[in-house]
Amino acid sequence: MNLRRAIIWIGRLVLGGIFVYAGFSKLLMPNTHLWPMFVLKFSISMNISSFAQQVESYKLISPEASQVVAHTLPFVEIVLGLLLLIGWRLRIWATAITAIMVGFLVVVTRAYLLHMDINCGCFGTPEKLTGMTLVRDGALAALALLMTIFAFLEARQPHPWATPEKA
């Protein structure tokens, strides 16, 4: 075990877990705007609708595109998180997660610099966009980038179990 492999493992566990949690929380976390209405509180469609409003509040895409993002992103996050945790075809999924994390960082940074008073939309519950959100997203994007670079470097090395034994 070397430093590169340790960072790959940490990145897989942290980012994979966060992506699975983020996807499930967008779908299943109770919608806090509907506390009096018990029937709608756990409705997945209401949670997706709330997430679509959060996506739309960034004012980057049309309301129709916000609906598409809100209906697909949670499922993509869950699948990518699980694939990263499994580790199958790691370079592909690490690259995809890095691209998504850098995209999230760009969008959140833009909203923060424009002083938008909006919810992050990162997880299921409403969370104000603050400087700590930028720090968190920046650290996760850096971890994703480092994990991806190290995954490509490790793929060039022979697997430690495949080396011939010394006689």
C-alpha cells in the first residue's frame, strides 16, 4: 500500500458515499416546506419538484431543463457513487465524478460571487449557499481530481499480486 493507493481508496469511499447519500437525500429526504401536510412530506415527486426549484434558482438553464436535471441527477449520483464504491472501471467513473464535481464547484462559485441568496441543492434538505459550501465543494473536487490522476498512474503500474515471485 502506497500513498497513491491510499488516496484512491479514501476518494472512492468518501466520494462514493457522498454521491450515494446526495442522490438518495434528493429523492427521499422529507420536504421541509410541507411540514403541515403529512401526506406530501415523504413524496418523491414533491422532493424532485423542490429540487427542480433549487436548480432553477441558479438561473443557468431554462425551467424545462431544470426539470430534466432534477429528474435525472439524483439517479446519476446514486449509480456513479455505487460504481465508484465497487471500483469497477475506476478510471471511467472517477473521471465522470471529477467532471461533475468541477461542474458543481463552478456553478456554486458563480452563484456565490453573484451574491445569490439561494439554497445549495447539494443534499435533500435546504442549505444556504455559504463560503463553507465553496470550501466543501472545492475540497471534494480536489479529492476527485487527485483520485482520478492517481487511478490513471496506478493503471500504468503492474498489479502487485501479478509480479513474479523471486526465487
